[in-house]
Amino acid sequence: MNKNSIAKLSPLRNFSVSEVTDEHASILSAMAEKSRLDAVLMTAMASSGHPGGSLSSMDIYTMLLACANLTPDNRDEMEHDRMVTSHGHTSPGVYGALAEWGFMEREHVIPNFRRAGSPYQGHVEREVPGVDWGTGNLGQGLSAGVGFAIADKVCGRKSRVFVAMGDGEQPKGQIAEARRVAVKENLSSVTALIDYNHIQISGSIESVMPVNISAIWAADGWEVLECDGHDYKALYRALKEAVASPKPAVILCHTIMGKGVSFMEGTHEYHGKAPSGDLLVKAVAELGGDPAEIEIFRELRRKELPRGREVKRVAPEIDTGVPIIYTASDKKDNRGAFGAALADVAEKNFGVSGRTPIVAFDCDLAPSVKTDIFLKKIPSRFIQLGIQEHCAATLAGAASTAGIVAVWADFGVFGVDEAYNQQRLNDINGAQIKTVLTHVGLDVGEDGVTHQCIDYVGLLRNCFGWKVVVPADPNQTDRATRWMLSEPSNVCLAVGRGVLPVLLKEDGTPFFDENYVYKYGQLDLLKAGGDATILSMGHTAVSAYAAAGLLAAKGIKVQVLHSSSPLGMSGDEFLSRVGKNPLVTCEDHHADTGLGAVAALILARAGISVKLKNLGVTRYAESGASNEVIARMGFSAAGIAAAVESLL
């Protein structure tokens, strides 16, 4: 659309006028028609995609881009209205609307949709200018929108959040979780718009899974509005009423699947199928396009790939404070050391101009995960989400990209095992969430098998950007927490439940003393020795050190190493320290997917053969005192010493 036409729509920005005029509606309709054409052409170029929902949602996207404070000029600034597309498969609709509003060139997006190496992927991603959150797994968009709204509120921004959704995803439980959080936190800046076309991939929404959409949103306390989703005057009135509501509002936008193309309208056939041949020509003609463009764009698809937006992570501006030093007389668990460090750093930065706000999110576990210390000191920055882990993971992940340090502490089985898909999308989106897992491993003790999180390293190892930190004692936990809070990436800090002794040097002073600085990936040399090496992770460092003492009594001198960052461990440093001596790895984690697996892979890739034994969790364990359960699994001090002797 030309600049003069867009300029005529400027009164709609920020809902500055009371009504949409006939001229406004005419311009918007023409823009949507062009965007529908582009969406159909995109799917045709790729021979795949989702045209049906893209066409039914197009008027919603066009109207939002007319009204929201989201423009090509402010799209990368922290303060702007955000538009989250929960039904990310309608990416052709999003891309078409964004191109029409000048976020990118249509000649770039149409021929390169779903082309390998192109930023214009099959589901919306942040590499596309104007897209703030990559989606695709249905049901997560509202959680992301709520996370953005919380970050805006904490930072004192007046931005709004608009979440476009499909009607087929409404049965998903995570949406209900996010609805409740939005109402509890009084997030009137959030407006959801549902593309209510009554059709999903398997047929009508009524036949697939009946849901009284209006009733469930109203029951959770939302303002519920309805309108014709293709009538710009009605859409504007509903949006204007929604943003003025003192409550979060949802608009049920009644639409027609495949709007604008006769053979697509009202059918699920083109939910996920691109038109081709004569039907493609027919669709282009019905949308006012020139069929000659089909071949022009096919030729452009062979040309150089376009570049997407570079999404930059911004390091938090915080003072990490002075570390707490724990001595031999202190009785402390690692989770307690985390809680104390978090509260100390947060309090030091609270209210200081220019500092990044630190926000703690909780799922009804504050006393157990030790964020209750934070709550007592800075209650205004503590967000209670209830037992709603799926929403929590997405919400905190999105919030972490919007100018806050988002810390979510939970039991390991909930924070990663239960919310793995959400944490995977945090990785894809380049978020900066700080996920703190407590009660990991067999150290969870009497809670038993259902609460033994023994796979968190392996799960996050499947991703490509997560950093995992498993500290050895309270002192290292303190330093790792301070490092984590200042780190611009997704970090998982994993700690057990039990009280741990402070690791000491031979002179009786703390190993991780006031001079120790946490460095991700670095190995800790706890004890020198040349007969064999014990490589530990987390609290097993204590048992490994004790095992070295047992072996020393027999004249066997072993080197004890500790890796607090199994996914960041330097291969060169590891190989130089281990050499070709026998190696025993020990971890309170699945023996085949954690530290031992990483070590074995480094050795294999280097072509080095050593005697190796991986100690860890090899089956679902019993419920009982953690030291007893660990002993039965074979990685107590005695078990580690026996493993070394078996290799020698």
C-alpha cells in the first residue's frame, strides 16, 4: 500500500478516533485484499502452508497493525505494542499483513516462504520484523502475551499486548492457566482476538471438541466481546472498547474460513493445503491479482535468500553484589544458598535507576524453592502463578525478552520434565529465562520416584542454547546464582534438596572462597592425583572427595574434578586434565544422558580410549532417605571408590 493511503489511516493509531470512516474501511479492505493475495501466493510458492486460517484472520491482522503502536520504526525498541500470534501456522497471513504495512518487501517474503534458509518460516518466528514471539505449538500464545504485559507493568511502560488466536486451540489447558494469571495480575493491557471461523484441520470445532468459548473466558473474569471479524467498523469498536476495559478483554471475531477465495470459503480442505494449477490462477484472479505474478515469484524463488532480523540479547544491567561466604560450620543446602543470593542481588538493585528489574515467578512452592526470602524483601516483584507450570515457563520466557530478569524456581520434575516443550520454545525464541530447578536427582529423597528429576541435563542437551549449571556446594551456588542473573541467555540452575558440607581446601578454608569467580564451562580441580580421575557433577563432588580419601588410605592417589556446567565443558581442558588414566564419572542424574555421556562423547570424538565407568541413576529408584537411596544406586563415596578400584 502506498504511503499516502497509510497516512490517511494514522488517526486510527492508538485508537485516537471514535469511529472508522467509510474511507478508512475502504483503505483497510484494499490492504487486506492485497495481503490475502500475497498469502495465497506464498503457499503456492512453497507448495505447502496454511492459507485457510490466514485468509480468515487477515482483517484482524490488518486492523491491529492500523491501531497498535507497532510500526517499522519502533519494532525493535523495548517500548511498543506487541502482537502475539498464537496460531502461528497462519504465518502467511501475518507476513502478508506486515509486508503491506511496510515491515518488509513483498518481493522478499512471497517467493521465499518456507524456503530453506529464509527467515519466513512455516510458523511465525522472531527473525521476521514485527514478530515478538515465535509460536506454532498451539495454546502458548496467551501465556507469552501475559508475560509481555507483566514485564511492561514492572518497567512502567504503557504498552498494550494483542494476542491473536485460533478457535481450534481454545480447549488447551495452558490457555486457561494464562487467563487466570491475567485476571489475577489485573492485566487490562492484554486483549485477545479469536479467529472464530468454526473450522479446524479435522472439521468443525463443534465436532472435534465442543467448547463454549464465550462462557469459559467469562468464567475466568475476562470482558467478552463479539463482532463481525470482517467488518472494520465493528472490529474497531470492539477493539476500542476492549482496550478501555478495566479487565483483560477477549473479542470473538466471527469470520469465514478461506475468506475471499470461493473454493476455500467454509471448508477445512485448505486448512493446510496450498492451491495449485488452475485453482491457483482462479484464487489469484478472485483476489484481484495478476496470474502472471505466479511465474515471476517462482523465478525469484531461485534467487538469493533474503536476510531476516537479527534478534539481539541484551545483558541485564545489575550489580551482582558481594558473595556470601559459607564456612565449615554452616549447615546449608544449595537451594538455600540460591535463595539468599537471589534476594541479596535483587534487594541491592531494587529501585536503583538504570538497573534491570529482577522478577521472581513462583508456582506455589516458595518455601521449598527458597524464593520466600525474595518475597519477604521485595513483594512487589514476586509473581505468584499457582500450580500452572506450562504457563509459567512460557510466561517467564517471554517476559525475559522484554526488559526484566525473569527467575522461575520450581521442582525439577515440573520446571523441565513437565514443561519441556515450553522450555524448548524458550530456546528457539532466544529467551533469557533463569529456570532454577530444586529437588533434582535422588537427593529428593522420600518424595520418591515420581519426583526424581534425573533427566534435566539430557533434556536440555537436546536443545542448542541452554546453559546448565549444577553447583557443588553452597559457596559455588552463591557465585553461580550471581553469574546467572547477569547472563543474557537461558540458564538452568539445578540443585538438590539436602544439606551439604562446604567443600574445603586442605588448610580448612572454603574451596570456593572470596577469590573464586564463577566461569561457565570451567572444571574445578578439587584434588590432585595421578592413578585415576573421578569427574563429579553437583553434590556428588562431596562423595567424590570422600572417595579419594578412602582410596588414599589404600595408597591410590586419584584426581578429583568437578564440572558444574556439563553442557559447557571444554573438550580441550577435559582431555588435558584426564589424559589416558582410568576415569569414573559420578552424577545424581541418568547415567547415560548427563555428565558421563558428555565425557564419553568428548573422548570418542578425540579418538582416545580410556577405562571408563559412568556412575549415576540406572533405574527408577526407591523412596527413602537420600543417602540410602544413593548408596543403593552405587554412587556413594564407597561406591565411587569401588568403581575406581574395579578399573585399576
